[in-house]
Amino acid sequence: RGLPTERRFFIGVKKEGKGLYNDYAPYAFYDGAELLAATILALLVGGLQVDSALRHLLAWWGLVVSVTVISWLFAPFIFNPYQFSGNKFLCDLRDWADFFCGPASTTTTASTTRTQPWQEWYQKTLLKPGKGIRSSPCAVLSWVIFLAAWYTVLIDKTNLLKVVVSDVASSIVSQEIVVLPPVFLSGFLCIVLACRPPRLIFVSFAVAACDGVEAAAALGHLVYIGWTKTAVAGLVCKYSMLSMLLVLCESGFRLRGPEPTGCRKLLVSRLELWLHAHRMLRDVIVSALILVGLAPGVLLGLVSSRCFNCRCSLHNMLVYRDPGHPSHIADEIDAAERQRTEDTLASSTQEGGSLQRGMNAQLAQVEVEQGRSAGQAVNSEQQVVRQPEAMGDDEATVTPVGVRAMALAATLGGST
């Protein structure tokens, strides 16, 4: 985590997945984005159209939902030091682009594969292939109850539509088309692109377009005849069933077992592309939503510092209990820091120069002593060579070798 005053990155690309989004996405950000989308859909279908006697209760409900959405989406960034710094926010934008659109890296396991930064993070953190299913019975039961409720509402609405306008609705709208999840166009696209897939970010956008076209084709007539609430119910049901299929697909990849081969391997590769495209699309939307929400704070900080020369920050007051120093005091502090840095560098330079001069003097003294020792050894060798006639033949032959050994020993002793 680092020091308490350390600013954490928005998304970790080359930081081994240590960004705030990487840590909190599966626990808070996804749920916050879904709650925000559900609130917007409730407002679009007239969720605020209630009696005046109940509006104060609805206002309290809206306040609670708003605080929940803000805390789930922005709380880790609000308490992140220097989150609204302009230069560092630009670094966050570059990391965000590299995380989803960065070049693929080669990983060698049983087979050589190329994975992008988002794929590597998703595989290790969220998908975890071969680790086993970890779904609780309560989670499965909640999924069943939720889907059953929306399915029942949608079936009742389409039955009523067939009774009221049987001639038009029977030919255009059917229960099967309204209820089915939008997976057919996106599945066909992934089957086609699985042989030589382009960048995953492009596949995710294409999959989103296919899902949108399929949902609009199934629910567009309901909007045309004015059944907006039924269309919204159908949209919620389709999204819920699509989410359930994605969860089932992830559970299949988490199962333990041998590696697929043959036709099964081809099917698994298509399913993997379809799953990754949808999950990347979710992360792109959620992370972009958070960045857009943080942008006004960054813009306000830039305007106050550049236009009004104000270095006081409300964010610093929240995090450090200190709004920062006024501009003239901050300039004095910066000047003092620069002067202190220059003095430290100058003193270190002087100390380094004196130390270098001392080392040079010691080296010169050692060289002089080595020269003296070598001169004494040469003189002694010459004196011994002048006396070969007074020695025997054996002594004359052996003596120069002994003299050279004595000279070498003297030289080594002098250098030591």
C-alpha cells in the first residue's frame, strides 16, 4: 500500500495491478454502476410520479440512494491523496488507455499465449480458471427469484398486449423474442472473429453494438406504441438473463478438469472471446464513468491554481485536515526548500573534493615508497652480480635467482 500520504494509481498497468480500480472493482464499483443504472431507469419510467403526501419519503429514499452510489463509486478516490492533481490525473488517463488498449505481452506456460493487460488482470483476479466454483446457495436463490419476478411481469404484459391489439402485436411482438437474452448476434460475431481476432477492445464495442441492435429489434415496437414501462421491463429482463449467462460461463471456466481438445477446444475459444468481450465492455463503461465523475474536481483545482493562483485545496482539507498554504507563503516555502537543497549539494561537493584530494595524496605517497623500494632492490642485485668470481659455480648460478626473489619481496613489502 505504501505510506498513508502516498497517492495510488487509478489503474495499475505496470504496477502489478496495484491501482484503486483493480482493488475495488469486484467489491464496490460494479454494484455502484448497476445501482446507478437501475435508478436512472426508474426515473425514466416515472418513478417520481407519486402523491404529494409521499414525496418526503421519496426524497429521503433518493438521498439514501445517491449517497450509496457516490460512496460505492468514488469513496476510494475521495480519500486518495492528491487525487485531483492535474498532472497525475493525466497519468491516470494514460494508464487507463494502456490498460484496455495496450500491447499484448507473451506468456509461456503449457502453450505460448498473448494477453493484454486487462486480460491478464481479469484472468488472475476475477476469472481464476480451474480454481473451482465458489457460489453460495443464497446468491443462486437470489438470481432465481429476481429473474422469475421480471419474467412473470414481462409475460403478463405481452399477453395483455396480444389481447388488446391482437392484429398488430401477434405478427411483430412475441413472448419468445421479448424474453430471450441478446446473445445470438454477438455469439455469431465471436464465432467469425475467433480465428483471427482483432484487439479485444474493438471486439467488445462490436459485441455491444450487436447486443443493442438485438434488444432494440425485440423491444422497439413496445416503445413505438407507447408501452415504455413494458419496454424497460423487457430491457431489465434481457440484461439480467445476459448477466446470468455470463456468470454461468465464468463458472464453467472455473471448473477443474483436463484441458479441452479437438472440437471442444474450438468451442471454448469462442466462448472465451465472447466472455472477455462482455467483461471488458463492463470495465470500460464503469471506469470511464468514474473518470468522468472525477474530472470536475480536477478541472476546479486547475482553474483555482492557474487563474486565481490559489493553492488551498478542499481535498487536502478533507484528507490532511489542512487546506494548504496561501500562495505567498507557499512561494517562500518553495524558495527555502530550493536554498536548502542547493546548500546541501554544495556542502556534499566540498566534502567530496577534500576527500578526493586526500586520496590523491595517499596514492602519491604510496607510489614514492614503491619507487624507493624498487631502487634499493636493483642496487642490491647489481652489487651481488659484481661478485660472481669470489663464489663457486653453484653459488654463482643460484644467487641471481635468490636476489630477484628478495627484490620481489621487498617491492611487495613496500607497497603493503
